[in-house]
Amino acid sequence: MRDQPPLGAAAIGTLFFGLLKRDWTFEDSMLLTIWVAVGLLVATFAAAFLLPLRARDEQDTVH
């Protein structure tokens, strides 16, 4: 779990600099990167509603 935020930042950075390497303008690269980041935030927000409202009781869990 602790390693995931740096991986996300690395993926966004790789996208941005990869677009620059393919001769995209700075503005176009930044715009697409921002929209990808916003899309990931929206997906994360939507996925939060798939979580259960309450935790299971300990007696219901199987170890």
C-alpha cells in the first residue's frame, strides 16, 4: 500500500515526458496529463461508493 502513491506519480510523469518526447507541445502534454489525472481522481471517487457501508463483524470473517 505504501508504494502506490509514488507509482502513480511516476506513471503520470512518464506520460507527460513521453508526450514531450513525441514532439507534443508543452501545453498539449500538460493538458492531456491533467485530464488523465482528473479522470483517475473521478474513477477513485466513484470506486469509493463500491465499498461496503459497514465493516463486517469479526465473527463473520474467516481466518
